Amino acid sequence: MANMMYWEAIRRAHDEEMANDPLVICMGEDIGVAGGTYKATQGLYDKYGAERVIDTPISENGYTGIGIGASFVGVRAIIEIMSVNFAWLAMDQIFNSAAKVRYMSGGQLTSPVVIRSPGGTAHQLGAQHSARMEKVFMGIAGLRVVTPSSPKQAYGLLKSAVRCNDPVFINEHELMYNMKGEVPDTEFFHPLEGSEVVRQGKDITLFGYNISVHWCLQAADILAKNHGIDAEIVDLFSLSPLDRVGIAESVSKTHHAVIVEEAEAPVGVGSEVMAIINEECFFDLDAAPVRVSSANVPQPYNHKLELAAIPNKDNVVDAVVKLLGKS
Amino acid sequence: MNAADKKRLLKEMLYARRFEERCYEAYVDRKIGGFLHLYPGQEACAHGVLEAARPGEDHVITGYRDHVHAIKCGADPKEVMAELFGKETGSSKGRGGSMHIFDVKHHFYGGYALVGGPFPLAAGLAKGIKMKGGDQIAICFLGDAANNQGTFHESLNISALWKLPVLYVCENNLYGIGTRIDRSTAVTEQYKRVCGYDIPADQVDGQDIEIVYKAAQKAVKHVRSGKGPYFLELMTYRYRGHSMSDSNAYRSKDEEADWSKRDPILILKNRLIKAGEYTEAEHKKLDKKIIDEIENDVIKFAEESPEPKVEELEKYVLAENDPYVCAENVRGEQQ
């Protein structure tokens, strides 16, 4: 086991996949000579050259479409979109080309492209650099959406995304690139579907993904210590498809659910998980599920307002305590 | 181009014309649904350019007016018609429809319904060709109105910068849906817009297949030799509306009559007759044969083919049994 940072894990996955297959390329803004805004491709330009580690112009829809077109003939492009806010500009190619081409060609053509992009609130980046877009991507048939909460997942999910024959969107987070964690020394592939119970518990299930898994972990410690509540935490690393079985299994056991997401609540992961709970295990519930999510506002610049807009561990603790009627 | 080639091209263009006209009838009969964009008037564009390339081998992509391009690449007209009829035997198994004809085995990478969408995809096909080391090229057929999308400029810039083997063919039919080009576009001559990207470009008559062929030969040679992209503007006209839901009210009858005098089939036919290579009687015979073939072969196949099964509604959304999806299958350490 090596202890490495999230960005190092992503970089290692790139490196191994590029070494494995000469048709694996990566492309994006500043990823080559500059090594990537978050260092995810550091050193690869020197190792693999400009034809495979490609600095693109600032033309998101254009270069994303090029990666998709190249994938039609066997190239495996890993596209980095510097901020998920810029991915809006590439939506046409992601939704209309990559996600739909298998279906509308009757299975003749597939787009095995990987699109990685960080979203979320970092440090006072304002409304146009702080959005969360996973809720948008997960609503599109034909596109897989995964979101790693640890260096190990970041490594293994990227490896599998490159090899998978479907287009995969990997939702990262700007605040997580320097997070450390154990990654196995031997090569491994993380399954693209499913969920992971990261903490066993009996009283309530906290559903999180990406950064919110960490708020859940912090909250679970406080709940155990201060309130005698034993929380189970389910990491929803696959947002599309969501793990219906895993969600129902945990709720059937704990009978209570809180869904924690950084995104604003409307039309989000929380609403989707609640719908699944209703459909799969409604009668196992002892109380109505609750969402912990951001205020429904464009992200403010002012730091105090920014912090007030997004959830944190204390909001999770409060929601659990209220839901269980304990204090 | 010898007389035999010209006669073959005349036959192909006439086939394309009759195929599209039969689509019109089938649409009126409600055998074909959705949106239907027909090609009559523009036949010399697809046929002239692809004749100068290697159809079936070069990678071709286009917009929603795609039936004829697919057939010229090698798609079976029966499968194209069956697709329009929404049948399981259709080229996209009835899941695509008129705007989404695909025939990947003949390197026809599809019809796309978002105007300008194929520009970057074509550049991507070219990037793939370049990486794999073949001498194929990518050919992107789109209309003039697509050039007002951002993808046009983004793709031209990147194609030129990376010297990608892609030929952009602009079939300038003077209208973007119902808006005439001078009302939508500051620079109406499209080849001029490309000079900002240092891409060689020509504008030629798109109604005379011999002129199209000659211009395309030059363009294809340039692209295939590794010198980067090329842009070819073909001046043409569509006889029907943008789609079947278009009444064509925005064009004058005089304008339509003028263009019908420059019909691509008429031009080639008259030239062959004048040269003593062909007769009016031969043409009538050929026309009848084509119409019969479309009826007895193509339409019959489409009519008699089965529809897709409702139980297979969700087939083709994602790859089936992809090994990297399930925990049981992935190699290495499990959670």
C-alpha cells in the first residue's frame, strides 16, 4: 500500500493506462506542458509526447467532440475539463453525441470516452467556478457517472473508465486533489457500478458521495461520541446508475436515511435516492428521509455567505439528531 | 472521368433522386414519421466528392440530410429505407430514424441532428486515423448554416493546428432552415470564412458533378498527403423544403425555376447525350428500371420487415456485460 494524494492516484492511473495501450490519449486545457491545473497529468507530456498528451485550445465543445469522434475509431481519450462549470459548453457533444450514439446507431457505434472534471465549492471562486453538475450528468441515459471519494477510488475508477466501452463522466472535487489515502501497489480496477459501505452502523444510514462522504465520516464520529448514535455510511461512488440494491439493503437494516450532497437540493442525488427508497423499501422506514444539501443559490463570493450556502458535518449531525428525535 | 464513369454516376444520382422522392411519398402515406430532410437538387455534391475519395474506406460523417451520403458510402438502400420505416432490419435497427443513419462497416459514422455537431466529431475521426497511421481521411459534409455554430470555428482552428486529415465539404444551399444566407451570415461566401484558419479553400459549382469531382480530387489529394485540412464550398440548391414540415414559402418560384434549370442530373444527362454517349430513350429505360427496383426491392423490404420488439426497448443504451462494471468481474483487489 502506498500513501498518495488524490491527484497522484489519478496521475498514476493515466500513466498505467497510457503505457498499456498506445491508443489511450489525454487532452484538455493546460494538461501537457503545464502538467495540469491539479497535476493529474504531471510528467506525462515528457513521457508520451504531444500527440498523446494534448494541450487543447479553450474550446470545450470542440475538443470534447474531438475526443468523442476519436473514440469512434478505437482511441480512448481521457478528457480533462478544467472546471465542471466549463463542461456546460461541452454538453452538446457529451449528451447528443457520446451518450446517444450507441442507441441511435442500433449498437453499431460506441463512444468509450472518459471525461474528468472537478466541481464543487473551493475557496471563494464565485458563482461561475463553484457549481456542482453531477445532478445534470446523472439524468442522461447512455452515460455512466462515477465520483471518487478517495485516492484509491480515484485510481481504480479511472482505470476502469478507460477500459469500459461506455462513455464515463468522472466527477471530481477541487478540494480533494491534495487528500491523502492508501492505494494498493498492485494494479487494480474499481467496479464502475455499486456502492460501498464505508462505516457499518445500525441506527441510521448516511448516504454520501465524493466530498460529502467525509462530512458523513466526521459526523458519524460526533454522533457516536456525543449522542450514542451508530451511523452507517454508504458511499455512492456510482451516481449513474445508482445502486438500488445497496441503498435498499442499508435502509432496510437501519430504517432511517439522510442523504448528504454538496449540490443544491432540487433535482439532485438526494431526491433520486429518496425516490429509490420509496420504490424499494418504503415500509422499512421508521421516519421520513431527510436531505442535507446546499442553499438553492448561485454560489456567493463572500466567504461567510459561501460557508452558509454549503453543508458541513454539523448540519449532518443536526439533521440526524432531529430525525431520530434524540439530543 | 470516362464515359462509363459518367454514366454510372448519372445512374447513382438518378437512383438517389428517385429514392428520396419515394421517401416523400412514404412520408405522406405515414409510413415514415418524424423529421425527413430530402436531398433532391444536391446530388452532385455527395456523389462528386465521394467519387474522388474512397467511399467505404474513408471516414464519412454528416448532418441529418444523410440518406444519400450513406448509400454512396456503401450502405444498402434497403436497410436505409427500413430505418426510415422504423424497422428492426434498418441500418440503426429502427432506433435512429432518418436523421441517424449509420453504417459503420462502410465507415459511414452517421447522421447527426444538431446543426454543426459533426464538425468536431470529424476532426476526432481524423485524429484517430492519424494515430493509427492509416492513409484514410475524414470527410465532413454539412450545410452552410452549420458554419454559424461555434463548433465550426473550434474545429477548423484545431484541425489546422494539429494538421488533421479532414476534408470539410460545405454544401451551400443558400438557406438555413427558412432563413436565406444573407439574412443570417455576414460573409455569405463560406470559403472566405476559412482563411482565418489558414486552411486552403475553394468554392465551385455544386450542380455540375464533373466540376465537383475535379475540385474534390484536388482537396482529397491535399488532405491525404498529410498537409492538413481542406475546405470545399459547393454552391447548390435543395428542391424541397428544409424538412417535410417546411412549406418553402420563403423562396420565390422564379428562384426555384432558375435552379431547376441547373439540375445536376439534367446537366450530366444532356452532356452525355450531346457527346453521343447516351440517349433520351436509354435514360427513360434506366429511370423506369430504378423506380421499379426501389418499389419491388427497397420498399417491399422495408414494408415487410418486422418492427423492433418492445422487450428490447432498453437494448443499446449501454454496453452489454462490460467487465469493468461489476465487482465480480474486475481484476485485482476487491473492496
